[in-house]
Amino acid sequence: MQIAPKGEQARNNTALPKALTLVEALPWLERFHGKTVVIKFGGNAMVDDQLKSAFAQDVVFLRYAGLRPVVVHGGGPQISAQLAKLGLESSFTNGLRVTTPETMDVVRMVLAGQVQRDLVGLLNEHGPFAVGMTGEDAHTMTAIKRFAEVDGEQVDIGLVGDIANVNPGAVKALIEDGRIPVISSVARGSDGHVYNVNADTAASAMAVALQAEMLVVLTDVEGLYADWPNSDDVISQLSASELEKLLPTLASGMLPKMEGCLRAVREGVGTARVLDGRVQHSLLLEIFTDEGIGTMVMPDAETDNIEATVMAGGLA
């Protein structure tokens, strides 16, 4: 007969919650195995070293767990910092960066040469997975010029674009090869110009083109607030139609994120989620735990099915 020392018994007791957490993840691992997840990397997660490292761990965990992650990123803070170093002005109109040809050169340099390289390096510390590319590569994203609207009139803000088309062939090839595509949100237009594209918009368009199971948007708030600034209660789940009604009330920073989520679920993506990127491992907490931690947007039909099941007593 062998009797475990008291210290070993104590370790077994502390290990049990870890085992229960893994068991809790099992149905989600089964559901999402082999599915594509498009993640928009942004907010504090991009500039805090610990958060960047945790994000890279989460994305590689998804890959090892059998999911197929794709990362789309911008880099607003880094672009502004580099412009300041070069003595170039950062100006915004209606929340959009005015992008001169000189500014566009800095945008391309920072996104593809700094932000992307840092993230690819962190991901590849865990295996030969990440491959960096931009929307320009293989005509993956095509852009059209975007104007700002001020007092009902269009204002030219330079080389700022919207996504006109996504050709996901190169991204799909990388996924099939077991890689993690890391895509910078710049795109070339049919007019030959290269455009600065909002990363939320680019991630949403990529999720639709890949018919992803999920779009995840990292930001610097806990999720979509029910009645901001009067309350900090977060909406945990809502339908596409419910979100559409809320759009006119949203702040300018949250608007493109939620518009991207709405477009994604309306055009075939399973769900769209907005998470607090300031929380380490928020990606894993949202995908692999029963509670989740952010706001989930669901297609109307799926929301109706859940409500009908609850009415019938099928869910607690």
C-alpha cells in the first residue's frame, strides 16, 4: 500500500480546479474544432507587452486546439507615435485619420514593418506558425476611396479606404498549411493607390470572405454597454436586429466595431464578439468558458431558436 504524502495530496486538491476548467472547455472544443476564427487585434493589447504576450499565447492555443485563427490588425497608437517622431501632423476628421501620401508611407511602414513583425515574432516563439501579409499581397483586399461626412457634406481625407472586395485565396492556402495569417489593414485600390483601411472593417470583411465561425474584436472596454454613460452594465448577448437599432446611439469609437459585427453576422459569420483586450487571456475566457466575458452578436434566426428553446423549457 502506498500513501501519498500530505504535500502531494494538497497539490492534487489544488490541481482539481484546473481539471474542471479543462472539462468545461470540452463542448466548446468539440463545437469549434476545425472552424475559422478571425480576430481583430487592437487596443491596449497592442501596446502592453504582457497583454501582447498573452494574446500570442491565446492564438497559438487556438491553433493547437484545432481551431484555425486568422489575425487582422491596425496600429493607430504606433502610427501616431511614428508620425510625431518624424514631425508629421496627426489629424482626424469625423474619427478618421487624414492620410496624406507622406502619412500613408508611415502607415505602411509601421503596420507591416513594426506591429506585424512584433506579433509574428511573439506567435512564432511557440512554433513555426505565423506568416505576415498585408491586404495588398495577392490582391487579398481591394479598397475604394472613403470620404468623411461633416455636416452632411463629403470631405476628402486623403488615402483612406473602405473594403470593396476580398480575395481570400492566399489566406486560405496559409490556413490549409497549418499557418496563422497575420494581416495588416492596408489595401490597394483599382486606381493604383494604397489605402489606409479601418482594421475593424477589414476584419469583418475577411471573416465574411472566409465564412468564419466567429469574428472576435478586441477593444479597450468590457463590451457593449446597455446604457452608457448612465450605466456600465454590459450586454452579454444580442441579436443583429437589436444591434441595428442601437447603432445610432453608439460613440464614434465603438461604432465601426459594432458595424463590423453586424455586417459579419448578417453575411454568414456564426457569431461576432467584442472583448476587453485589457484582460489577459480574454480570448480563451470568451471561447472556452460557459459564461464568456464580452458581448456576443448573433444572427436573428439563431437568437429566435434559443428563445424558443428557453420558452419550451429546454434550457435552464
